[in-house]
Amino acid sequence: MRTGPRARSTRLAAVGAVLALLAGVVAAEVPDTQAREAVQGLIARGSLLQLKYPDFAAYRSDLNAFYWPSGYAPQWLADDGASRAALAELADAPTHGLDPADYDVEWLQGEFAAIAAGDRASERGPRADVALTLAFFRFTSDLHRGRVPPESAGFRFKRTHTRLDLAALLRSGLAAGNLHDTVLAAEPSFPLYRRLEQALGRYRALAEEPLPELPPLPRSVRKIEPGGRYPGAAAIAERLRRVGDLPEDAAISPDNRYDGALVDAVRAFQDRHGLKADGVLGRETLAALALPFAARIRQLELTLERLRWLPELPPGPMIAVNIPSFRLWAFANGREDSAAKLSMPVIVGGAVSAKKTPVFIGDMRYIEFSPYWNVPPKIQRAEIVPRLRRDPDYWEREAFEAVPVRGKGGAVTTLDAALGGLASGELRVRQRPGEKNALGAVKFVLPNTMDIYLHDTPAQKLFDRSRRDFSHGCIRVADPSALAAFVLGDQPEWTDARIAEAMDAGTMSIARLTRPIPVVIFYTTAIVDATGRVLFAADIYGYDAKLEKALKAR
């Protein structure tokens, strides 16, 4: 399945050779009654035992809609050009990150070749006709909405796609004589999706050529600093040239010297792979350099699968956060991501299950400046109350107060008066606005049942780290004033000066958005940015492995 342009060309040539036999198929003048009845019977049966996924009851209505207008006459047997085109599209499934075996390509090629050679025994012709239609339906459906539901891979949203009219789509493609455009019409329209398909093709080509081995670091050496020597310097240079981080004409030093352009290329590689871009050859960087291209290909394929789950977003501003990349992007138009208006590092939830930032789509509706931090009950029970019992001064130091859970009564500002109610759950802790506040100076609210939002943080030094999964689940942003300016950009009264004043006020105030802004909190370990750079990230939550398991179990 992991093949590049050369293998693709060979594969398509083989497909062409097999299907050339179809030119010998003699078009039936009028499909006979027996063939029509066989087609209708196969659809009614809802199963073809010869197929990889024999039960196709879910597609019965689509098959009926496709065959009914012609009185259930076979649609492919009389048109060798159409069947060749359909089989070629299915055979090209790897370019979309899919597996041709899922669509019974080899079996279908054999059946149509046998029919072309004159073998029309039993119901072979009608069976192959229905099976090809079904394979094309499965293929376009998988491209449109993915092979497994998001929930099976740990995501907190459901697919909300408008269901494709598979029969109408295929009939339209056949009438136009262009099944390739039919395939493209089924895919997501996101520019990122197209860039990922292009990157997948490039990495398949890279995987076809062997790479020189990278020698490991000696046990006594922890890292190679710029200016040092490494016996695999030439091998690293070759790898970096292949992926575009080292220019083809860049000179590297002889005698295994690690310096100059090679160090700059390693920094570029580190930056693309979520590593500290210091140019130092440590074990983590060498492991990333040595990872086979096949592994990167799989990351790209899994990303394409996840993008198929996303609904079409409305035109207008959009904010996207990719959890493994620890990064936020803000777009003026979410349907065209060629130029992000804003990009910044973020801190996400820890890798332990209780702290993971959930994957979901929400709508940002308002901003709280100088916010209170309403401590979640779980954190209050597990962390705050035990800490207060050990260290009573923590209450005053962190500017805590307590308020009734049910909202009746004023704030309790002394620990002695609050501790009993906190322990029993009658009171809840909140932190007053100010420099100690865990949410910093601003909170971006997208109402949801998980109490997840974006916010400022006083712990700015954490943004200097390359791996930033430190929160309890919410998302801390590096430049909250810039994000506030973006979301309030259509309200000219919210100048930079007014935003800064509201953030420093120490008294909570609310700014409501004129319209909700979609916030896509996503998870994928491969991205291609608008400049064409392919970015990879570590699978910090293990969701790649979970998606692999779901795909195998379907």
C-alpha cells in the first residue's frame, strides 16, 4: 500500500494491461431479463460472499436507486471504458490514503478479465456489475466521511455530514465520462486536505529509495554539538536533502564535521518535527531522523482519515488548535487557510487520561477580561482542599474565596469559615482576578459540557518548552491580547488600548462577540502548512494507535 509515483505508474500499467481485455467485451444490445433479475436478486440478498466486506445491506437503497431507472440492467458490462476508469480509480486508492484491498480491486479485475475472455458462467456478469458499483459506493463514501466514526478513536464529536447521494453522484460521473472528478467531489474541500494528499505522494516517492543508515551515538556520548564530529554526518545530509531541509547545492564539511549548512538544516528538521530547534544532535533528534518514511506515510494517511470526519464549516473567522502540535491558528476565513492571521504556541492538557484536552468543535461566544477562576470540583477535591489543610496560608497567597454551590449567599473570604463547606461540597473555590489568577488576564469562552476554554496564563516560561502538555485540559494561549484583538476585530471600539485596560482592570468584564466563531480543537500528528512544509508531531495521547486499532476492527 505504501508506494510512490514509480510504483503507482507500474500498478496502473498492470491495471491497464488487465483491463485491456475488456475491450473484447461485446456490448449487449438489450440486457436480457435473466441478467436484470440476477442484478435485482443480488441487491435484495444484501451480501456477496466473495467480497472483503460481504454484507452490504447499508448500501441496498443506494444500489436500488442506481439500478432502478434502467430496470436493473447491468451498467458496466456494456461499457468497457467506464469499467476500466472505475477500476483505475479504485486501484489508485493509496493516493488518497486508502487501501485498494478494501474495495476488492484484484477480485474485480479478475472477474472482468474473465468476462472479457468470454466466461459468463452462472451470474458472474451481474455479480461483477453489482460488486463494482458497490465498491465505488464504498470508496466515495469512505472519502467523504471516513471509514470509522470519530468516537471510536477518542474524539468528542459525531460526524454531521450531509449524506452523499451515491447513486446520483455515480450516474453524473458516468454521464460526463469523468469518474475522477466524481472521486474528487466526494472528498473534503479543505485546502489542507489537498496539501496532505500531495505530501503523501512525495513521501511515497521518498520511501522507494533506500537511505544510508545512521550510526548510533556512542554510549559515552549524549549529544553532538554544532562544530563536533559525527560519523553519520553525510548520511544525515542525504536524508535532509531528500525531505527538503538541506538545499541540494549546500556544501557540507568533510571529515564528518557537523557544522554550517548541515546544522541549519537540522534546526529546520527539528522545527518541523516538534523538537527543540537548537541544532544539537541528541538521541531524540537522531531517532526522528532515523524513522522510516513508511511511518511518516502512515501519519499522513491517518490525518487524511481524521479530516474526513470534519463537517463543512461556515465561511468567516475560525480558530483551530492542534493538540500534538501545541499550536493555535486563527483564520479570517476557515474555508481558505492559505494565510493565518495569527499563529501562536499553546499549552494543552497532560497525557494522563484525566487531564487530556478533549477533541471537539465549539463556538466561541464571549470573552471574560480579568476573569475569576472557578475551580472545577475535581481539582477542588483532589488538589485544593488537601493543599489548604497542609498549608493554610495558600488561601491568602492565591487570592482564593468561596461561594455557595447553589448560588445563594455572598462570597466567603476566610479559610476558617470556608473549609467545612469546601470539604462537604456546599461551597466551591474561586480565585479572584489579579496577577495570581490561574487564567491570567483573559478567558475565551466556548460553552460546552466539559468546561473547556482558552485562556491566558501567568506561567509564561512554559511556552519556551518544545513539549507543552501541562494543563488540566483547558488551553493556555501565548498571546492572549492578540487573540482578543482577532475575535473582536469587527468591533472597532475594542482597540488594543482598551483590550489592555480590560485585561489589567482587576475587575471582571465581558465582551460579547457579534457572532460565534467556530473553534476546532483537533488532534493529528501530521500537518502541511500553507507554504507546503510538512510538520510532524509526537502521538502524545496515543490516538494514532487508537485509530489504527479502530480501522483494523471495523
